[in-house]
Amino acid sequence: MGRGRPMGEQEYVCKALFTNIKEEELTNVQGITKKFKVACCPGRNCKLDGPLKWESGWTNPFNHFLVCFAKKNKAALKVLADKANEEKEKQRRLPFCPVEKIAPAGLRVSGPQDKAMHKWVELIVCKNSPLSHVDDPLFREMVYGSTPSDAKLTTFGSKQVRDTILMLSYIVETQIKDEMKLTSAGTILHDGWSRYSSHYVCVIACYCKGHNEEVITSMLACCEMPEVNGEATAVDTDNLSFFQRYKENSSTSEFTAKVHVNFIREHVFGSRYGFSKPEFEDWVVAQTADSASTNKKTARDLKVPHIPCNNHLLNHQVEEMLKATTTTEGNGGDGNGLGDAVNKVHESMTKLKGSNKNMGVLRKHTHYKPQLRNQTRWTGVFTMMDNFLRMRNPMILALTDKDTDFPMDQSEDFEAKARNIRKMLFNINEVTKLLQTSKQPLHWSRRYLDSLINQANSLREEPQSEWYGNQFGGDYIGPNSMKIPTESKHFISGVIKIQRGHVTEMTEAEKSACKKMKRAPAAAGADADDKEEDFLSQLKRLKELERSSSAAAGRKRSHIQISTAGNQADECWDMTKYEFLRSKRNYSSTRFLTRAIGI
């Protein structure tokens, strides 16, 4: 309603259907400058090229809506206007305060509306619920009750909650940006995945904060990259400028280092966190990612060393060992190698799981289900062998049924070999867990891997050992791994010496590669003894030694934090894939998706 005057039918319809109306000074066809009202038609199938413009009155926009929305039916147009007004009233925006004017903590008292909004944000963000729950009558009754004490609380809608989440994410990103600006340098960790024909990249920053140099790992972005058909997927202004820049020739953009470099440097650090190109080059010391060729090329283009993910390297080493001990394929072996045993178990599990009859009989004897070998997971082989030994006796019982048909080696010798393989893989799995520990220093990761290599080499010729006959080497996880780029080897070895306090032993090449690193004092108890002991006991002692050395140093780190595993990015993707992208794209824009994941 206008100020002191009744609103006419045309004005009522136009103000209800327009999202916003602006007044601008425009020049007409006669060259005369006048004030025009300008607004964009919200119709999805509107054929109007550009916004609506009219000098006075509401006749022209009303006639446009009459044709565009209601096919010249005034009654239907009135109903649409009533619904639009009702929705606007329901989704009335909260009076948000600009970020720079937010009152310090303690000066603003939270009211009932703030508490109600906090409940909705907590429900959407922490429980990964869709925004539609905010407008659902059943959920509203569960949150407010059947008779809410304050009628103002029931005015919250999904749009208000969405705007609040976007504002909160902006505040969080501002705090992260300020922290990163105060630190002298840091490293980045990134990984990428594809789902529903879209490619997503997660970028995490690792840096030390404060005089105690507390290690911080902050997720900067988990965004959708350009689609393989060449069209930009982003629909909001936050991402559109970046994606449209690489719209052409982007049929394989998710696999190219160029797009990843510009995504990290321009979109993440530049647009969202305010880093100029020189600031970015000064701040980023190294990159942690898996050893895919795209990631190594990305590191070269960013002009930073590449730190390979040690968990991925360990998985490659296990696969290489199993491949080397597979003796049945064309090399005249007897088929009794470690790799042969793993392949036999995998074949049994595959045949068992792939038949409804086999599974039906197996369910009568055990509640365990067959686990297949997954070559892309670090613990896939160990999980399969452990599952096989748990199911071995029920599988033998299932084979006595006439309805079952799957291959299985039931001999005691094969069982003994399978138990040795499981024990060996269990040791490797324990190292995997240690490597996945958050904020793991690079020199301790190197120590764990060296301990594993030494254990495998020293017990290779002992028949009673679980390591007997293994081909576990250091081609992938050794100090001179084939997966480490040549230009990064001096940097990695130099960082390890810095973290161990052996700065005087650094070569000139290592000093040149580590010129961005701070000088670090020797850590208490950094060197381990070479006592003869069980491998698991040795790992336990190394872990306790790591804790004691960190405690003796007061957990102060005068070096830059460098991540050694990409499990944090994988955890982020698991949350995105299984909770935010369960069955379809639940969120309308890339902007809201990445903000919700960030919070």
C-alpha cells in the first residue's frame, strides 16, 4: 500500500511480481533524458530482450505481465500477485548489519529471533538438511511448537535462513583471510573428484597462527569446476566471472593444470580471499596433492614444490608388491606368491557376492558380507583379507550346499598364508593410520615409512616371518621415490633436516630450495634408537617419541606446516558426496553449496 493512498490494481500486480524496481535517468529516442522506472521481468519464458522500462504509470508493465504470465486472464494474474505477496511476507528479510559494523562480542544481547535463527542454521548446516525443511509445516511445528509464544518467530522462511548462512560464511572467510594475511607463509592441499558429470576441487590452506604457532588447516573452497560440455556451471556472480573466462575449449578442463592453477590462484586466493598474484606467490611455499600428472604440472606452473600424498604412495607400493609376487601370468611361476593368494581371495569374494543363491546360503551361516578388493583405497586389500578369514569357516559350510557354486582354496596351507598376509597388511595399515593423522610433520612421516621399509627388508628371508618372500621396496615410498618430481626432492629432504634440527647438514641445493622456510631448532628426542623389537612395538615407541618431543618443545613450531597426506580433502569430499550431493544437485547454486560445506 502506498503512503496515504490506496494502491491501484495495476500497481499492486506490478509491485507484487517485480523483485525490485529502480529509477534511472535514460535517454529516449528523441535524445531527451528523462527518469524511467526499470525492472527485469521474472518470467522464465519471457521473450523480452533486456529489462522493462516505463516513464510513468503502471499500464505498460501490467500489460506485459498480462500476456507473459496469465495469457490475458486478469483474474489469474490477480491470483498470481496475491501468492507472490504472500510469499514475500513469509520471506521478509531480517535487518542484517554489514560485516564491518558488527558489534564486538558481549555488546549485543541475543533475542528470541536470534536464537530461533540459530536453531535453523544449526539444523541446515550441522545436520545437512535441505532448505525446504524451513518452510515445511511439520518441521516448523517441531521447532516452534503448535502454539509458539512469540508470533514473530514464525515469520522465518528458507530465504532468510539461506541469507544468514551466506552471511555467516562470509564472516568466517573474512576471519580466515585475516589469519592468513598475518602469517608469513603457508602451504596448500588440494584434490579433485567428479560426480554427476561435474568436477569438484577442494582447496585447504595449512599455516601456523599466533606466537605459539598453532597449526591451522582451513578449507578455503570446495567448488564445482567447468563442465565437460564447455558450459559454465556457476549461476551466481561469485563464480561466473572465473568460469566464463575458461568457457571456450574446456572440453577437458577438469583434467588440465591451467584451469587448476587459475582456479586456485585467481578464484580462491584472489577473488575470495583478496590475495594478489605477488602475495600469493610469496605466501604459498609448497603444494600437497596426489601424484597425478595434472597435480605435478600444477605445482610447476605455480612455481612451488610438489609434496606427494604419502598415503597414495603407500597404496601404490602395496599394489606394486602384489603385482611382483603374482607368478601365474606368463613367467613360469608356481602360483603360490603373495599376489596369487590375494587374487584367489578376490575371485572367491567376487563369485560369492555376484550370486543371489550363494549369498542366500551364506546368510544362514554368518552375518558377514563379502568385501571386494578396491585398488583406489589405501586399506582395500587388508579389509578383504581380514573379511575372508572371518568368513572362512562359514564359506566352507556354504560350499556343502548344492545351490552354491564359487571357487575357494580350503587347504590349511592357504589359510596359514592368508593369515601371514593379513598380519603383514595389518602392519602396513597401522602405518597408513599414522600417516592420516592430522597435522603430521613431514619428518615423522618419513620416519614411519623408513621403519616399514627396514622391517620388510630385514625379515624378507625369514620363513617364519609374515614378511617372508615379499617384494616390498621403496620405489614409491622411499626417499628417492619415482613419484617425487626432481625439482621437489631437495626441498623435501631439506624440510626434513630442518624439522629434525639438522640444519648444518643441509646441502647448498637444499638451502636454495628451502629459502622460504624458517629456521627451526632441534626438537627434543628427535632421533630414534635402533633397538631390535617387534614392528608394532617400534611404531608405538615412535609415536610416543613424537608426542614427547612435541611436548618438550611446547608444541612450538618455528617452521611452516606442511601436510603429508590428502585425507582431509577426501573427508571433505565424502561429506559433500554422501550428504550434500546424495542423489542430485540439492542446492540451486554453486555459491550456496560451497558456503554450506565451508561452515
